[in-house]
Amino acid sequence: MSSARQVTSRIKSAKNISKITKAMEMVSASKMRRAQAQALRSRPYTQAVTDTLSTLARESNIALHPLFTQHQEGQELLVCLSTDRGLSGSFNPNLFRELTNWKRNHPQGKIVAIGKKAVTFSQFAGVNLYAQFTDMPDPISLADTLPVTRLVLEGYLQREFCNATILFMDFINTLSQKAVLQQLLPLDTQAVETTLSPAIKTEYLFEPSASEILDKLIPFYVENAIFQAFLESKASEHSARMVAMKNASENAQALQEELQLLYNKSRQASITSELLDITTATLTLNT
Amino acid sequence: MATLHLRIVSQEEELVNCQAEQVSAPSEHGEITILPGHTALVAKLQVGELNYTTKQKQESIVVSAGFLTVSRENEVIVIVDSAVSDRDISLQKAEAAVKAARESIVSSEKQEELVRAEAVLRKALLEIKVAQRTKKTKL
């Protein structure tokens, strides 16, 4: 009988697990939708800033701006966007594979880790971090990403870094996310110039001068690129967690069914043996 | 009558998207008013009040320092910053992040020991669990 009791307790725990994972799945699903909506809402801004930047690029030579010029001093910098919490399936392992690859190719490179998981991974792998940001709020706001931008921009301008790359999980769809390395600095002159539509060639007035506006606008452009990466990463995190939790609930369900079958079988067996006992007992009494 | 297509965008959302007859914005060199047919312009904005009339109604919105572009197609785009107040403390936060990383390097050796100890413990616990299970099934 102890085995039947054991099985019931295992059924119970499987049920409890499936309840928890189901709840987590639903929470992640709603968070994912919110993150996607947030990414969508910020798109008009990206468009506006890029358009204005290409307009300015026609007027003044952007290649001369310090954030567009390549310099060789300092080390390479990688900003890695991971999560603060676990149970997000293949999100972090895929990210860290890419991180290890990068570190292997750039042994002198410096790493800025975002999220507790990246911090613990770097400690585990014996990689020293340049800076670490943990406990990023969710939903994330632009203000939370500003320190990261500040760090990258100032480090680059003070020639501490010779370039800056950001590593994050790009949201492709709910089922797939991809680790992406995107260069932040120096800015790509061509990317700005190719967005120019050559058909519209209007003369613009600038107030004050084009170069002065450019100086003020470029930091916003970088900031936006980083913010976008954060939003992508958040959407990926939640969708990865949602899928992982969905799988976990399904597995718990399967386990529960399997155990239920086992329990029924053992119950049936004990009933049969009891019946056998009773019949043999009555038979012996009657004879 | 031609109207202006006014769009005010911040990093986090689109604040205004409407047809306006007139837009007045606080530029660096004083207030400018834009009417349909205005020449193409890129201007830097100051903190202040941006007024616009849409369907004969006067509306106003407070804008932080930002940019204004007017295209030949009567399109007015205002780029505003939604996180002005947070810019001042961003440097402190960045410095704190660098410091936190230095501290974690110091503690990482301890961490390494901890991780190793944890692995040993986990293995031992697992062994106990397996032993218990085999014992139970044997009984």
C-alpha cells in the first residue's frame, strides 16, 4: 500500500508543478505582448530620428563626427543583454555561446553584462566584467537604458574603447529568437546614407546650423539603437520563457497521466489480491 | 485648404498624430509658427509650450528640448525627449555599474568555491536520493 501512497503524492506534486508552470506561461504571454506593443510604439521615433539624421547628412559631412570616425585606441567593448531570471529555456545558453565565441576572438575585449544571468555566467567562466547592470525593471523604460548608453558613449569618446558591439536575442517570432551581434560604435555612415531617398532633394533651412543640430541628435540615435535592442531582448525573453513553460506544463501533464495509470493498475492489483484472499478464505470456511 | 500633418514622437510612443492648420513651437531663436506651405526646415527646440490648431481648436503640449522637421510635403515631425530628468543621474548609475563589476571580481573567487561546493553537495544529495529510491523498491 505504501507504493500507492507514494504514487498519489507524486501525482499531487506533478499537478502542482503543472499549475505553477501554467501560471508562469500565462504571465509570460501577457508580458511578451506588452513588450511587443512597446517595441511597436517606439518605431515612429526611430523612423523620425533616422530621417532627420539622413537629412542632416546631406548638408554636413557626418563622417567627420567623432562618433562616426574609427579610431584604434582602447579595447573592444561588448554589451551583453541577458535576463535577471531563469527558466527561460534556451535564451541564455544561446546567448552565452555567442558571448564565449566573441571572447575567444577578442581576448582583450571588455564586457558589460546586463542581467544577473550574464553576471553569474561571467563569474563561472572566469571572465572579468567592465560593468554590470542587474535588476532591470520590467517593463523597461528608456530612462533605465540611459546609463548603458552613457557608459558606451563616454568610453568611446574618451578613447577607452575602439568600438562597441551589442549582443542580444533578436525576436523573430514566438518560437524562435536569434543571438545577434550589432555594431553600435563607430556609427555606420553608409547605413545612414542609404536611407536617403535620392528622389526627394529639397533644400532645408537649419536653425541653428546643421552641424550643431547633428551634435545634439547623434547621441539620441545611439540611445535609440540601444533601447531598441533592450526591447527586442525583453520580447525574446518572455516568449522563450512562455515556450519553456508551455513545454513544462505539457510534460507535467504527461507525467501525471502516466502516474495515474500506474496508480490505477496498482489499485486494481490490490483489489484483485484482496478478492482472492476473501474467496479462498470463504472456500476454506465452507468446506 | 492644405493642412499640416503633425506628428509628435518621443522615444517611447507617438504622442500626437493629426492634421493641423498651424503649429507654433519654441525654437532656440524664439518662437516659430509654421503654416501649410512652409519651406523645409530642421530646427532645434527649447523647453516650452507647443501650440497647434486642429479643426479650429487650439491645443497645446509641453515639449522638452528636441527637434522639429518640416518637409516640403507639409509634414511636421517633432522629436521630443521623454527622459530629460533621468539624464542627470545616468552618469552616477553608469559609475555604480562599473564599481559593482569590480566588486564582483573580488567576490568571484569566493563564488567559484561556492559553485564547486554546491556542485559537490548536489551530487551527494542526488546519491542519497537514488539510494533511498532503490531501497524503497527493494522492500
